[in-house]
Amino acid sequence: MAGRKDIGQAGGSRDGATLSLQVVRPCPLCNELMEFDPQSSPQVVVCDACGLACTIDLPPQRPEVLELEVLPEAPPVAEDGDDVVQWLQRSPGPILPNPDFAAKQATARRRQLALAGGVAGSAALAIALLSGYFGYHQASDELAIQQQSAESREQETTQRLSEIQHRLERERQTSDHQRASAERDVRTVTAKYLAAQSQELATVEPWRSVTVSADAIRSTLDADGIVVPEAHQSLRDALLRCSASHDIDAIELRGHAGPITTLAVSPDGRWLATGSLDRTARLWDMRADHPQRSSIALNVHQKPVTSVLFSGDGHSLITGSRDATACIWQLGNGQPAEIPIILPGKGQPISQMAMSANGHWLAAVSTEGGAESGLGQLWSLAAGPASAVSMQLTGHAGQIQAMAISPGNRWLALGVDDAVKLWDLTARDPAAASVERQCRHGHVTATLFTGDGKWLVTCGDVRDPAVRLWNLTSNDPSDSLLLRGLDGPVHAATVSADSQYLVAAGNNRQLRVWKLKSIQADSAPLILTAGDAQLTTVEMSAAGDWLAASDAAGKIFLWRVTPTGVEPQPVVLSASDKAINALAFTADGRWLAAAGDDWTARLWNLNIGALTAEADKLARVQIDAAALAARQPTLQESLLALDPSDFTDATLPGALWSAIRTQAPRVQAGWKPWLIERLTLPEEPKIATGPRTNEVGAVTPPVLEEPEMPAAPEVTVEKPSLMVAMPEVEPTPARPAVNHEWPVRSIVKRGNPADAEPRTAAKPASTLEIHTR
């Protein structure tokens, strides 16, 4: 065993002292076992295997005393001369290494160097790894900081670019808006200029005026979808001067023999019903080629018809008359029933009627002039018209001036003197009880409900205030708003279908328009100025895009309603000078029906695009026809081209007609006597004066002298003896050369105007009757 020290024999002493144990430890380098004495500490021990000298320092240990068995004394040793004894008795010498010690020591050193190199390499690698790890994290942190910085700069750059783009986009939009506004202004100015040109041409060249007005309308309608009021007005004025245009606008419906007091349009837009003082009601089919040719007279009532209305489904027409009868006409199969259903009544003249939207209730009021109290009637039609039950409204006393039924089919409102009374139609006995609300604005002249069922509107005939709004959704029956701003009584009022606008017409020839969505007690209305005559009625289209009002002078004022409000400038429609008593829009908003004291109902075309296209097409046809007629020879030229010797008594009329038929509308008075005289004048021979000699004796040929012909009679410029039955309008100056306005729908003899056939679209435009003197 390496590193062993022999201090005694067999681990003991010769004199029998106690023995100490040897300690074994592994070599730290080669792991070989080394023995050393633990009692001497520290102690240097050299490994026999690798030659490593190491110091072993053991903690002091308490030596264990071993009880050793005393062995018998050894046999006597050798003598003093023995070599071994002598060697042992000498002082110890140096321990010489093993001959293989150097090699082992070199190997140990190489291992030690290799181990040191490995340790150093491992340390270097660890240091490198640590350095790389910390460097990586440092570089990562720096890179992250740089990336954050770059991202921040990129965000700032992106934000700046976005701001620049937004600014450029705003500038572009502003520029586009300004450019579009400038273009709209240019189109508007162009439309107004063309409208002014059309007005100048209207009296001289009406059809040319129509084409210019069409261009004025299209200049803004095609691009912006709007119509400049001046252009719209110029087209209406130009069409009124062209008689053949009445088939496309202001279509006249004639047939009544007295003033028309009421009219209504069916919910499906097919039927127009009118009631007149001539004791008849008439139905006009709006889907026919021309409503005039589809007129159906309803001759049942014995006194003037005061009210016409349609049921909510459009299957029935109800007429009321001063003869105290209310009739229901079934409109099945496109024709009204021959015999109506006469509702049981109370024997009082009917002044007004109203029907609920669901068709279950029909109400009528009767007020004769001078009567102290009016009569209100209510019919239940839930079981059908044939089973109608009549009830008399109770709980009121006084003059009934207005009536209305709420859109929700619950309330019936009557304006009685200076109060409004409400009957609940959902009650068990709706005619028995009423709720009174004192208006205190004079006699109630109009009552109406808003479409949303929130407000009941009452209008009075005192000066200020004259309009009150009752809140039907409030528990307080006195909850109302007074609307000021009217001077004098209200003659007519209406509410838009969407409950957005309230319009009232006073006696100061102005309309007041309130916005109900933001109505307040002190809300200032929009004031619209109409004509100079008293306003008679006011209506709004179902779509809410048109507002119309009529007056006692036969004019209709038409305002366009846009999402931003009502345009202040109206378009004036005028075809008569008599008062207009009733207005009604069709459900689709294409036509406006008007009727009044001139015994005529008219349909005004509100589809501006279609009207412009039709008017322009018709005007160009008329202009082309006039140009073609202008190129034809005149009547005198055609007659002078005839040779009387070529015709006989049998062929002469045909030749004359062939010569004058293209000029028939321009036949002038006085041509017939001249033609007869020309045909009967005998032909005189030509006279020769004989030969004559001149001063030098030469003979000149004879000169033929033409016989003197009688002078043709002077042709008058007046129009032929014809009369056009049309409303009296301002006379227009005579047209020079060709008058292309002659192709009218009906021309009759001059005579009693009462015998004249009405000029309507029922007769084709080519119909012409010529009567010579």
C-alpha cells in the first residue's frame, strides 16, 4: 500500500507499548490509496502512484486505547553485527523514488496540466458563455431599445403621414365640395337664365319656350336631382299657352254642371271622386288612357253632394248630400254598383263626413245655416254596410264646424262652438259620452290628429292665438300648447303623414309651418307667402315632399319639401280664375287633383322628370310640323297654279281640295268669291296693234297686249270663323306666317258658348272642324 510508514514491527513496538492505527486516504489526483499516521498532523504524504505530495490535516481525534494481547517475547534477535540491525540503528536517510516515479510524475503532471487545461478551458468556456449570455441580453436590450425607438419614430412618421393624408383628404373634399358647389351654382344660374329666355319666348313661340324650359329643368335635375323653381315655373307657364299640352299636364275633367265642392282619391290611386252642387258625384278612372273618357256619373242624390270619401281598403265610395242621405257605392270589378247602399239617417242635411282607417266607423255632421245646434251621426260598419247601425252623438250643443277621426281609430273629435269634444270609439256605447276640452280661441274652424296619435290640433277664428295642440298621451286633459304667430282666423290646416310638419292658412294670405318634433309654446313658425287672394285649402302629399295651397282666385301654390325644410319660393299653377275648393294628392305623389267653381277638375303632373320628357317630345313634334307647314306653298300660290281650263265641274272640287288641304288651318276669308270670279271670267283674245315703221323705215314686230284682269280681292288677316272652347286667358299677339298652334283637340262653331263642346282630351288632337262663311 502506497505511502506506508513502518514505525514498528507489525504495527507495535518492541517494548510492548500500545500500537496506533494507520489512516488510509485516496490521492486527490489519481485516486490511489495512501496510508499515514493520524497522530502526526499535519503530515506530508507522497502518493506512490502519481508522486503527488499532499498535506493531510486531520482533526485531532481521541486515540482509542486498544487492549492488546501480550504476546510472548520474540526470540532473541541477531547480534549487533547483524546488517539489518545496523541498518536500522542508523539515522534515516532520504526516501528515494521508485525508478518509475519520474514517468509517473510526468504522467501525473501531464494529467494535472490536462486537468488544469480542461478546468481552464471549462472556465474559459463558462466565462465565454457567461459573457455571451450577458452580451446577448445586453445586445437584446439594446436591440429592443433600438426597435422601440424605431417603432416610435415609425409611429410618429405614420402619424405625421396620416395627419398629412387627412389634411390632404379634407382639402380634397373641401375642394371637391367647392367645385361641386360652383358647378351647382353654374347649373342653377344656367337654369335661371334659360327660364328667363323661356318666359320671353312664351308669348311668341310657345313650343320653343317649352323646349327651353325643358333644358332649364334638365340642367339641374339630371345632375343634382333638384329643380330650380324658376325653371319649373317657366315650364308650367309655357305649357299653359300650348293647347295640345293639356294631355300631359293640367288634364281637364269636365262633366259637372256646377261648382265642384269636394273630391277624394282612392288609397290605391285608381279612382278620383268629385262631388258637385249639380247634385251628382263622378268617378274618374286614373288608370285609363284618359280619365275624361272614363267618367262615371252617380245620380242618386236630390241635393248638392257635400262630401265624398273612400274606405280604407278602397273598395267603397261614400257620398253625402244635403238631402240627408249617405250612400255607399261598392267598387267591385272596376265599376261602381248601379244601386248604392243608403245608410239610415236622422233626416238632417250632411255637411261633412269622416271614416276611420279600419272602416268600422263612419261619422257625419249636419249643420244648416242659421241652425242653433248641429247634429252628429255615427254608423257602425263592422258587420258590413248592409247591417249598418246609426247612432246619434249626444253630449254636445252648438254649431259643429269641424270633425276628424284619429289614425288609431279611437277618438272622434268635433269642433263645437269654441270647444272640442271627443268621443271614445272603443267604448261600449261610443255615442253616449264625450270629453270636452275648452279651446278658448273662438269658434273651432278645423280639427285634425297627427299620424303618431300624440297631438290633437284645433284651429280657431280669433286673432291670437288661433292654434292649440292637445297632448293625447298626457294624463292631464288640459295639457296643451298655444301656438302664436297667426293674424286672424285659420281657414285651413293640415299635418304631414310623418307628423313632422303642421301647416295652417290664415286670412292674411300666408302659411305658417311648424316642426312638431321640436315644438314649443314659443316656437316661431316658417312663414310662406302665397298670392293676393284668400287661401281656401291646404294639403301635403303622403310622402311629405310637396305642400300645396289654393286660393279664391283659381291659383295653386306648390312648395317643394326637402329633408332640410320647405323651399320658400312656390310654383304657381293656374288654369282658371275661379276659386278652388278642394285639393288631393294621389298616394304615389304623381298627380295633384284640384277642383273648384269653374265646374272642372284638373290633374297636375308632379313627376317633373316624366313631365319634362313628354313636354319636350311634344314640343319638338309641333316645331317640326310647323317647319314642314312653312315649307308648303301658300293658299294663293296653290290656287294661282291651277288652270281652270283643265278642270270640269266634276273634277274642280277635288282639285281645289288637293290644293288647299295642306293649308286648311290657315284658310283665309275672301278666297272663295275671288276663285269663282276667276273661274267664270271669259278669256279675252290677245290684240295685235299691227306693224309699225320706225324712223328709219324698219318694220317692228307687233306687240301683244295682255287684257286687264280684275284685281284680286284684298285678303284679310283675321282668323277664320272658328271658335276654340277654352278657358279665358290673356290674348296673345297674332303669330306671323305659320301658326302651328292650330292643331287643337276640339274646334266648334262660333255661337252660344253654352252650346260649345268642352275642350277636353277626349277628342283626338287631329280633330278639326272648319266652317266657312
